[in-house]
Amino acid sequence: MNSCWLQAVSMRSCTTVDKAGSRGFEMLYTIPDYYKEFACVAGECPDTCCAGWQIVIDDKTKQRYKKYPGNFGRRLRTSIDWKESVFKQNNRRCAFLNGEGLCDLYLEGGESLFCKTCRRYPRHVEEYEDLREISLSLSCPEVAGMLMKRKEKVKFVTVEKEMPAEEYEEFDYMLFTKLSDARDVMFSILQNRTYDIFSRMAMVLALGHDLQRRVSNEQLFDVDELLERYSGDGALKRFLEKKEEFRVSYREKRKLLYQMSEMFSEMEVLNPDFPKYVSDRIKDISDAPELAGDFGLDRVTVSQEEQIWLEQLAVYFIYTYFCGAVYDEQPYAKVKFAMLSVLMIRQLYKGDERSRDGFCESAAIEAAYRYSKEVEHSDNNLIRLEEIVRQRKIYSLQNFLRLFW
């Protein structure tokens, strides 16, 4: 079920120049260095990508399905909601997902019978003017496992491919360049393992905050100086000198963390069992003295293995979403969404009984892919969470720093 990543196309709209004699141009494709390691494990997967959400069928594949011959063709035509362009579902499972957790479409005709959605998942594409950034979605348990088990720092690989010329309207190339430079600095901070992961996340949030001010005030020429201030070996050390200003009690930290987790109650529910999954793992810890130092609030209790996992998650969310601020000029909201996502995944993990006796790989993987499946595959949830972190005081930089320090 694996396919060439260069076949991936954009989810955003653009206009392709298709005139006789028009010249091509070099399109850049960026992928994380673990990208080609992915392989679907099919029936061995602890979850399935064929349940819990609607699978949209592209127009070209729909036409093929209408003409597919034989008994399977008749099954195809009765198993599609033609008005909505999606596969029908049985108990929230795709009509072609069989009892062994395998896809009858694949068994019938291989990957060539897939629609674009099925052929590309878990590949995700973000499109910019002359760049496609391709990632693997954390909602796939196999991807979540790859990230959790990876100990090396993630690197990103860019290649060129000649493509037909495209025209974009209102793409702010200068803003994108500054965002891309800022993201590189964020990667450098997040992957500096000399310091604990919570201090690194705090500094990335502060950078996002300061960058937003310059974007909002149309001071892009000042961004280079800002990034210089946040770069280098001494930047984190100087930044940590401020942490005493934000020291609060463990009880206050627990209260902040619980209040931040209330955002789950405002999300669109994709999987009916997700609210219970959350409630079973996120309890009111604000008045639970026996949990002092738990939930990642005491960096001394967090193993190196766990810190590397949190680093990989933070890099994943920053890579996937941060440069999308070129379209809405809200880089700080992207950073807060990313860091909040890492915190919430860890809180789901820490609320799992399996995590009580040390770092548990299976619990960490489950927390990551279940959060991603509920959040990243709902435009409503992505938009809502960015609105929440942007508008509500509980998600202020000061509160994040109090929580991390």
C-alpha cells in the first residue's frame, strides 16, 4: 500500500499554466528523513485508517468505479454515497473493510483500485508557491511508532523535480522566507539536548510570541535580528536566566494543565469513544497532591527516552503546521497549537495506567495516534483549537512558561 511520495499532490488550490510552449520550473519537495522507512502493516495494525472518518473519493476515481465490471463493480456502485462522494459506512467502518481488518478494494485490484485518499494516506502535503512539504500523519499507529522509537534527531531532505509552471495569487514570498528561517531556528532549539525538553519548548513559544509581534507590525526586516538573538549555544542559557520569574507551585501547575485540557470538551467528535478515552485519562489533578511532580511538571522525573519522544512530537507539529502562517499571518497561534498538542498527548499518556511503572511504548504510541486522529483529521478541530489558543488568556505565554518552569 506504499506509493511514491513524488506522486503526492497539494490539498490547497492553485492554477496550472497549461499553454502550448509554456516552460516548466523546478518544484521543491521536502520530506523528513524517516519518510521512506514507512510501510503499511495492514492487518497487523492496532487501529485502522478505514474507520472513524469519511473517505472522500476523487472525481476521476469515481468515474472508474462507475464502469468497473462484474460482481465487484456492482458492489462498488452500491457501497458509495454518490452525492457526498464518499464510501458508505457500517458502524463507522468503511464498507470495504473486512472482518480481518483488510481492504477488499486492495484484495480485488491492488493499490491501483484505490481512490487518491486511500492511496496517499498517511502522507500529508502542505503546498507553498514552489514547494511541497510532505509528511507522514501521526494518526497512523505505524508512523506514531516510528517517531516514538526514533532516537536520532530528525532531518529534512529537499529534492527538485521539474513541473509545469503554476501561478499563485497573493503568496507572500518574503513572509514565507522569514517563517522558514524561524522554523529552522525552532528545530535547532528543540533538538538541543543539552537542556530539558520543557525549557526548549518554552523558548520556542517565546520565539513565536516575538515573531508574531513583528509580523503583525509589518516589521519583517527585523526578523533576522530576532532570529540571531534566539540562535547559538548561549541563547538557551540566557533565556533560562528568566525562569525564576515564572516559578509557581506544583499545585498551580496542575491547575493550569487541567484548565488547558478543557479544550477537549469543545472539539468535534470524530470517534464516539474518544471522549471517554480522554475522561478516563484526564482527571481533575488540580487538587491531587499525590501527583506532585507527575504529568511532566517535574523535569527530574522525565527520562531521556521520554524527552526524546516529546522532542520528536514537537518537531513534527512545527514542521507540519508552522509555515502555514504564510496564509493567515498567525505564526504564534501555530506554535501554541504545536506545543499544546505535545502537552495534551503527554497528558493522555500519563493518564494511562501502563505509564505508571516507567516509560511505556504502547501507551505513548496510542496517545499520539488517537490525539492526531481526532484533531488533525478535522478541519473544524484544527481551526477551533487555533482560535482557542489565540483568544483565551489561559493559553498565554506566561501560563505556558509557568507550566514548563
